[in-house]
Amino acid sequence: MMAFLSRYFNFIPILLIPVLFFTVWLLPAYGMVLLIVSLSFGLFINSLMIIKKQKETYSPGRTSRIIFVRNVFLEISAIVCTMILAGWLGNYLGEIATRQIYNDLTKSVAGLFLGLLIGISVGVIVQRTKKRLLLIFQNRTLVKP
């Protein structure tokens, strides 16, 4: 399965985006189901990549399994919190910004671009914060004495 995902890793999300938009446009009830499935699929792929990255840095003699599980849990929970924050802020600010637009197509396009901009901004802010926190806690070692 990892070979399949690594081979088509770039194409799957790109193909899911137009499918998601057309489904939401044509069948709104099924579109929300597809949205939840695609977000869950993205979280699953991210979780696999995080576990793979942590396995490469895990050495049984130096770090304990508890620290390995903790690191994986912290990274996955950070991704989930980032997804929730980006979705909430994108929805809230998109609604405020497009409240006075009456044309539905213009409102949808403006909301889409504003939501993407807010989502990307939240991702960049979280990534910079993570780098700063890693620099702060870099002196603390996570290896057994």
C-alpha cells in the first residue's frame, strides 16, 4: 500500500479537488460526505508519513517506545488542530468578508480564495511556531540516560 501511495501521492489530491467541487456543486449532501472522506484520507496519509518519519529517527537503544508514541501523537494532534483552526477561521472570516456580495458565483469564488488564503496562512503560522518551539526545546534531550 505504501508503494501505491508513494507512487501516486501527488496525483490523488489533485484529482480529488475537482471531483469534490463538482460533487458539492451538483449534490450538496454527497459533497459533504466526500469532503469528510477526503479530509480523513488526507489525515490518514499524513499519519502514515509521520509514522514513517519517526521510525527512521527511532533507535531502540537510545529512545524508548513511549517517547516514539508520544512524538507521533503530538505531531498528529498538531495536524488535526491545524486543520480544525484553518477550517473554522476560513469559514468564519469568509462569511464575514462575503456577506455583502449578492451574486452567488462571485460570492463562491471570493469565499473559496479567501478560505484558501486563510488556510495557507494558518499552515505557515503553525509551521513557524513549531520551528520556534523546536529551537526552544532543542537543548532538552529525549534520549534515555
